[in-house]
Amino acid sequence: MPTADLVIFGTVLTVDDLAPTAEGLAVSDGRIVAVGTRSAVERWIGRGTEKLDIGDGCVMPGLVEAHGHPLMEAIVLSERMVDIRPVTLPDAGAVVDAIRREVAARGADGAYLNGWDSLLQPGLPEPTLAWLDSEAPDTPLVIVHNSGHKAYFNSAAAQRVGLTHDTPDPKGAKYGRDPDGNLDGTAEETGAVFSLLTGAISPTDYPAMLRAELRRLNRAGLTTCSEMAFDPAFRPIADMLHDELTVRLRVYEISNPQMTTDIDPVNGDDLFRQVGIKIWVDGSPWIGNIDLSFPYLDSDATRAIGVTPGSCGHANYTREQLTEIVDAYFPRGWPMACHVHGDAGVDTILDVYEEALRKSPRPDHRLRLEHVGAIRDEQLRRAHDLGVTCSVFVDQIHYWGDIIVDGLFGPEHGSRWMPCGSAVATGMRISLHNDPPVTPEEPLRNISVAATRLAPSGRVIGPQQRITVEQAIRAQTIDAAWQLFSDDVIGSLEVGKYADMVVLSADPRDVPPEEIADLQVRATFLAGRQVYGE
């Protein structure tokens, strides 16, 4: 009988419906060769087999981030940019101090900061062009909003990247302007925001940035992560570092103005693969540009983010423009993932998806909707009937839950924000995500929040939208892997799949749901090789 390279004994949470729990598993050549009772696994032990007893811990499938931005997070959490997110600097005064220190330290090299959030950092100054120029008269200064959907820049930064009065708005994005058409120091959406960061990206420094990012992901128990804003310019670096990857990457390329890609739908390998195309239907609830059928509240919170009273936000594209984009990629075999928060935007993209499926039907398309904060129950049923799946940003409840209800949308709409319960009730396979760096990589907290819906105040936001811990675990493992067209090789601990695993300090099914976020990640394995832990 062949022997295993590694055997693990202890509680095994398989996420396999036929055998949800086992006493051990065996790994050979990176794949699982046995899962079952201790005696069944012991038969795989040979002279060279490594044996690991996890004691009171629990081994489960490596966690999957179905909507991440690791290639960009590698930059914004590097030493080249300053992390001013609320999770790092909750105090507005500390944020302003950090900006001033970075401007003084960087000089002509330019100061770049990420994480401005006037909702979670009350008391921030209004980031007008005049204020930005007063803080950095000569130093290029770029501050990215915590949502990633907006940036503030001074005159020196505009000059550095060649922005002028005559610069046209990128497709699906825009530069803010005063009544005379002059730049006002704001940029919204990917096409405008990303171009401001060129001074923060050094090709020679980037490999070290990405290695640090992979370590962050592994510390959180992640073994697979999507990149939902992939720029083909990163492909040479990804190819160069391919054999160093300790996280499987599944990338969605940004739809570009030419609506072309130089890669075919069948590409890459089990470690790195492009699996789709990404569109942003609307923006972020935290800056007021999501496409709603109902208005934002008129409150201190909405005034702080510049929302005009009565505003229902807006979309980034018309229906005709979205149809043009989807029709350019979908008939070629590409799956699509569309960022959409507002319910009016959901109606639009479902119309576009339905038309695309009528013109180019295929049975297993796995078309996606991303975040879906305000999606309605009937829209979820329609999506499921079309075979469309949702990735839900449930961690927003943990950080913004009280503000969502009290400051932005009111109890009627805010209490059902991120409606996981309604989604799984349709039979839909959903995933949970953190959209890092918007919130940190904390997949265990996602499971906890989906099961509890606890807001910062401790109150439960929309108890009817809670799901079970088991459903939340699936949404962070096998169902997330399925959305990424990878459930055949990862997502559960079954014979034949890669031994991508995380060892936790306890079985998440056996602790109170509100304590799951506090479980420790003791070790992370990719294809049977330990990539985190002692």
C-alpha cells in the first residue's frame, strides 16, 4: 500500500455533505488520499510520513476570499502607502497627523494614503482641493477613500499624472469639477482612481509587496483569493512569482474601453487563472453613488459624505453601455462579475444578463453579482432563476451596521442590508467576502456576522437575514470555490482534491456564533505544504 506524506489526526470539518466530520486525513503529492476514521487514516502511515495531531483544534478546508483585491492591497498596505483605515486609525485627528507626517517625509516623491472614511472617522475635515493644497503645496498628495471608489488629490498630484481642465472622464468613471469645469480634486471609480496611484507603484519593489500580501492572506487562513480588478499589466509579475504563490489566485480582468482581452477563457493552471471579466454597475454606499430606487436619508451622516437630500444615487453606466460590455465578452465564453449595491442597479444588470443568456445561452455560466447591499427578495429569486449567484459583503454589518440603519437608509431598507437569509432561501449558492483592503481579511468574522448580524452597538440588524453557521461555512469554502470555477479541486476536504487546509483553535460549529471571529488560525496548508504557523 502506498504511504502518505502527511497525516493529520483530530476533528476534521470536511464540508462534504456525505461525511461532514472525520477523525483524520492523509495527503500525498499535495492531494488528499484518505479522509475518515483514525484507523483508516493510520494505514497510510509509512516510514517517511509526517504525523500531526491537532489536539483540541479543528482542521477544515482552506478559506476562500471570493471577492478580493490582493494585487492592489499589496500596494496600499505596503510601506509606500500609509494605512489610515478606520481599523488602523479610528480618530480623525490621528488621520490628519498621519497625512502631515507623510507629506513632510516624502517631499517630491509624493504622499499616498489609503482609508479615508468620514462615516467611521467623524470629525475629518472636508477634503477640498483648497485644503489638500494647503496641506501639501508642493508635494503630490493622493488620499484614497476607504471604499476604494473615490480619491482626493491636490494640484501637484494632478500635474504629476497630467490631469488638466481638458482631461476627459474615463468610461464608467469621472473627475470632479467646479462650475467652470476645473478639476476639484476628486476622482470617482476605478478608471479615475487607479491612474492617480502610478507614483506609488514601483516594479522593482512590487515582488516584495506581493510576498507580504500572501503572508497576510495565509495568516487569515486563506488559501484561495480572487482578484476582482485585474490589470493585465500585472501578468508578467504574476508569471515571475508563480512558483512562490502560497495562495491560489483567480482573477477577473477589468473591462476596458476597447472591450477586449488577450487571454482565452481556458488559461492558466490550478494556482493562477483568469476566470472572468469585472464591471462596476455603481459605486459605494459610503460616498453616495449607488443606484437606488429609494432616497438616502437626510442626516448628519449623509451630509458628511456629500449626499444631496433626496438623492437616490446613480449608476456608472447606462443599460445600453452595460449591454455593449457584456455582449463583447460573454459570447466569447467569459463569465462576468458585476459590482452592484443599489436595487435599481440590480434591475438593470439582471435585464442585461437575461438578454445575454437569451442570445448566447449556456448552462453553467455562473454569472455573478457582487456585494448586493440593497438587493430585494424578488430580485434574488429572479437572479436564482437565471442561474446568477451573489457574493455578499456581509462584514459591512460589523463595521457600518448602525450607520446603515440610522444614518443612511433607515430601518425599512437598512435592516435587510446584505440579505444572506433571503439569498440562501432561494436555493442560491452564495459566497461571503471582505473586499480587502476595504475591510481586513477576516473570513472567520464573516461566518460570525452572517450567523449573528451583530452591529458595532451590539444590536442585531435584520435577524431574519441570519443564516446558520454551517451555511456560512459553505459560503466561505465550497460555495465560494464554486463561484470561482474551482470547486472540483478545492473547497472541501475530499479524496482527490488539493490538501488546502486551515487548522483552527476550535471547531466553529461548536462555539457560540459570536465567538467564531475570535478563533485562532494555528496553521495554513497549501497542497499539503504548511505556509503559515509553527
